[in-house]
Amino acid sequence: MNENTIRILLVDDNPGDIRLVELILTDSDQYAQFFVDKAKSLSETIKLLANNDYDAILLDLKLPDSSGIETVKSVNKISSDTPVIVLTGLNDEQMGLLAIKNGATDYIVKGPLLAELLIRTILYALARKQAAREIRQAMEMKSRFISMVSHELRAPLTAIREGIAIVVDGSAGQINPEQKDFLSLAKRNVERLTRLINDVLDFQKLEIGKMNFNMQPNNINEAISEVHKIMLPFANEKGLTFSLELDKHLPEIQFDRDKIIQVLTNLANNAIKFTEKGGITVTSSQLENTIKVSVCDTGCGIRQENVPKLFCTFEQLTEANKKQAEGTGLGLAISRNIIEEHSGKILAESELGTGSTFYFLLPIDERRHSKRITHNFFHFDAEK
Ligand SMILES: Nc1ncnc2c1ncn2[C@@H]1O[C@H](COP(=O)(O)OP(=O)(O)OP(=O)(O)O)[C@@H](O)[C@H]1O
Ligand SMILES: [Mg+2]
């Protein structure tokens, strides 16, 4: 066996079928060289998979100790990375689809043209696996590169910020008002750059699942009040109101306080940024088995067709164009990731020219522990 030999595990208990497949594979050396191991039952398959690496598994669904879709599930559970090609005598489209949904790579029916079909299916499955591996490696390299560059940029930025702060506040000697204006502008931009870099790092960590969450029983109203305290001066500066309508009887739920404050800050910050008159209201309430927090503004609003784009990365919409330069367009993508890590959901409703409501739902019951909900998790119409 050389390094190009394709190692196949053939799982079948029918001697005639085993011989046929072996014959096809040994006869096909103009395409590739195959080495075939055989298992006649699920238990034998499990043993062989525990001790050997295979490039592909050819699987008959009817074995003495397992049958049907359960066979695919069991094999895929132990060997999720190896392509599983179901090889069956039964031309059953439903079963084929079910097999694919449960992790099989392909479903082929034994028939007169089996030889060519089988070889092609194996080679294609291997090519797809190789392509997927290369994409994964490229994504990992990109992630590492982004994390490394953002991380390295933070230290010099801190030094620049502190240096400017010392000069601006007069600790390093008198400066004239014009110099102070220029340095204050520089300071604001360094702060903005630091925020952008932190956003990129956060997003990167969330994407690759490296963000740690400190889940504790917490009171959502307390987190909202904290954000209100921080953001109220910014609202007032623009002549906007910023009010709270909190349900005092909400139960405590498990969440990471800092992360939820980060989400609320981004929503409040957006609401203030994209509102010129009127104000912002944050509401908390209980909705069935969830806590609902809404941030409602009377700002520029969002065109209906743009609402689905809101939570995508680097998405900044034209209706808010004057304010775009102030952010990266990562805030809502980060917020969505954080809320989903809490098994929650974040949504937006908006009318152009009237205002927007961004709201998130956090589950109250035990299911919050199962990460990343499926979309039918909530029992009510979340769009209401
Ligand atoms: N309350 C809102 N009213 C109108 N448009 C909004 C509102 N919130 C978000 N948007 C639109 O969604 C875009 C994405 O928001 P997001 O918070 O992700 O990014 P950002 O605020 O531009 O930058 P960042 O939050 O990364 O500093 C915004 O640029 C704006 O176009
Ligand atoms: Mg934002």
C-alpha cells in the first residue's frame, strides 16, 4: 500500500455484494489504487473505526445488528470526518435524502452501472473532502492573522493614547488652545480606532467560539439601568430623551452581565447615533418563557428590504449614511452572536423616517443551556 492508496472500509454482510465491490475496486487501478477492509456488522465497524483511518466508508444499511437510518447515524457519530457512501439494493429516494440529512455523503443503488458510478462517487467524495479541508485551513489562517494583527495594534495604540492624554491635560507643560483642539481630535480618533480593533477581535473570537461567557444569575433591569447611566449624557448632548419602561417583576436569569451590557450599549449607541429628534426608550418585559428587551428610537429608520441585512458583518445602510464613518458595521453582528450564545434571538422592526425597534429575547427556562437555538425554539411568533 503506498501513500496514494485509497483506504476503504466496506460495511456489508452479503458475501455476493462484498465480492462484487471488491472486484470493482481492484479492477479500477487505472483510476486509483484501493485497499479494502471489511466489516460484516455495526459492532465490527465500530472496532475497525476505533483503530484505523479510512478515506471513505461504503455502507450497506441492513446489517445483522443495525438497520436503516440508525446505521448511518451510528457510523457518522464515530467517524464524522470520513465520507460515508451508502451502497444499497433499494432505490428509495426518501431513504436516500434521509441518509444525506443524517450525515451520509452519497446514496448509490447497486445496479448494472455500479462499477463506474462507485469509483466516480468515491473520487468525488474525496475531492470534496479535500476542498472542504483547504477552505477550513484558509479560514483558520485568516482568523489567526486577523487576531494577531489586531492584538499587535492594541499595545502601540495604548501608548499613543496615553501620550496624547498627558499632553492634552497639561501634565507635560502648557499648550495653546489650538494645539489642544488638534490633540483632542487625535485622541478621539485613537479611541475610535481602539474601539474598532476591539470589535474586530471580539467578532473573531465569537466566530471561532473562543469567547468565554461568565453565566451567572442576573437581573436584566439592573444591566439596563447601568447602560442608561452611561449613555444618558450622550443622548442629552444631542437633545434626545432617553427613558426606561422596566417590568419590576422579572425573574433573574442566567447571562453574562458584561456581554449583555455590550449588546445594550451597542443598541443604545446606534439608537442615539441614528436619531436626530425625539428619543430612545428601553423596555423590559416577560413574553411567555422569555425576557424581552426592546430599544426603540424615533430616528431615521431602515428601509424594509434592508432589515434582513442588519445583523450581517460590515453592513452599513445608506439611510444612515452620514453617520457611517463612525463605526465598522460590526456592532450588530457581534450582538447577534452574543445573544445566540445565550440561546436567545435578536430582531429588528423599522419604518423609514419613523424609527426603529431592536429587541432581543432571552430564555427563562432550562433550555438556555443548550447553546445556539434552532429557529423554532420559541413557541410564539417572535416577529410580533
Ligand atoms: N437604530 C438604528 N436606526 C437606523 N439604522 C440603524 C440603527 N441601528 C443600526 N442601524 C444600521 O445598521 C448598520 C449596522 O449597525 P452596527 O451597529 O452593526 O454598525 P455601526 O453602528 O455602523 O458600527 P459599530 O457598531 O461597529 O461601531 C448601521 O451602520 C446603520 O446603517
Ligand atoms: Mg453600532
